[in-house]
Amino acid sequence: MVPLPEVIASNKRIASTLPHGLVAVFVGGTSGVGEYTVKAFAKYAPGPRVYIVGRSQEAANRIIEECKRFSLGGQFEFIKADVSLLKGVDDVCRQIKSKETSINILFETQGTMAFDKTTSEGLPLAAGIIMHSRMRFILNLLPLLQNAGSLRRVVSVLAATCEGDIYLDNIPGKGFPLLKWRNQVSSVQTLLLEEAARRAPDVSFVHTIPGFVKGGIMRDEPEGFRSPLMKAISRHIIEPLLQTLPAECGERHLFLATSAMYAPGRGGTALAGVPLDPKMVPARGIDGQTGSGMYSVDNKGKSAPPKVEKLLVKFREDGTAAKVWDYVSSDFMKITGTEVAP
């Protein structure tokens, strides 16, 4: 666990230890974790260039106005898009590539509870946003991340440390109970990020879980998914007791996006992020090695337990990891004709 005061102290060193004008892309940045982290980034990073990708122009306008109040020289741009579609993802990436030659942070929170819907491209909506949309952004923007002269980081906010069994005959988890679905997509996300880290060892990848955070993901849950009583209990009893407040959420996720605790496997200190306080140590990667570049961490910044590492070893050895990658990659080819947008 990383204590909150140490998180904040690290964030306060962003201005003095990282370059002016960091470039960050926040996908799903108009509510919840994405919004809170954008605001924290604007608060600490000097003169940043920020792209916020989402659906709500109204929310984006509000967030950008708030960011400008405490960001000296920051530039903030909203890109409105439906990122459940690979075509939409490719469109956004082309816009960013037309304006930037490098980016430092790709921060992804896009998701939905609409388990009963399918996209116009034929993908299950909930699983497709997590598996296909997020990975398409990473593959498309990886060259820009590798062009950055300093910090190079991808953060995917989902269900890290909850990795569980994968059923290869139903990788999207259609019809699964919620916890079984969560554990499977958590494993799939970690394996996909691990493949990206293998391709780009000079970029660091963090899969995390936010805990209870007020956000917009529940707005799309299917009719009857939870009874009115369960909704009331969750909203008024469970969530207030366990919820992470927006300010802490933003601080912690900015730390994940900038601290040298989660450095790339290669590239040295120049690419690692904000240097660690002497009493802090680099995080353990999902391969069990310290500082190896791909991390699954909980909502307090702690690395996944050994049982998760053992499960991932099994997935690598029995071919599950390769089959998961092939599943997503083949859908890219079928829908767009390419693994990466031209």
C-alpha cells in the first residue's frame, strides 16, 4: 500500500522533475476516474497538452473550464467520439497523430454495464469496449508513446488484482454472473497489456482497480439488472462506507500515471517518471520481478498477490494468453482489415 501523503508528495514533484508540456490522452475522461485524474493532472503538470475523449460535450466543457482555472498555460481539447466502435477509435487516433509526434500518458477508463447490447460492428458492447477499444487505442498510439523523450505510461482502469479463470469458449463472458465476468475480463485485460509491454518494453503499463468511485458506468446497466432494493442499499449504505472520494481518486491515479514506482522494463530513469522518495521501492510486476514494466495493482497501489502471478504463469504456459491475443487481433482484422489503423 502507498499511503496517500506519499502519493500527494510525489504528485507535487511533477513540476520539478518532469518536463514542461507533457502530453496526455484521457479516454473516458468526462466522468468518474477519468475526470478526477484529468483535474489532478491539470493541477500539477506545468503547461500540459491534454486530449479528453468521450461522449458528452457538456461534461467536457465543464471539466475543461475547471482545469483552466488552476493550470498555467495548459491546453485542453475535447474529442467527441463513440469509442465502442473501432472506426471511432481509429478516427480519434488519427486526429491526435495529426497534432502530436509524441505522447507521455494514455489513460483509459472507457466502459459500460450494457451487457445486453452489441455494437454495429458486431462486438459485445461491454466486453468490446474493454478488450477491443482499449487495445486498439494502445496499438494505434504506441509509436507516439515510444517517441516521448521522458515519461511513457499507459494506465487501464478496470479490475486489476481480481484476475480469475478464462473460459476460452466464451471470452466476452456472455451471460456470465457479474463477478465471474469481472474476473475473466480482468485476466484478459492483464494479458493484453502484457503483450503490449512485450512489444514496447520501453513503455510502462499499469492495470488498476479504482474501488468504489462515483462515476457514470452504471448509467447503462440493463433493465432489471439490480432490484430497486439492491440499488438503494448500494447507493445509500454500501457505497458511502467504502467509496473513495474524488480528490483522493484523482491523486492516486495520477500517481499511477507518473511515478517511477511503475517504471518501464527498459529505458532507464529518463522514462521512469517522478523519482521515488528514498523510503519507497519500485513495484513488483506481474511476472514477479521488481520494475519489470507491466503491473496489476489494487486501489492503494499495491501489486497483485502471488496467486495472481501463478495464474498468469499458467495462462502463458497453457497457451491461453496467446489465444486471448489472437481473439482480439482477429476481430481487428475482420472489422478493419488491419491490426493497427493506417
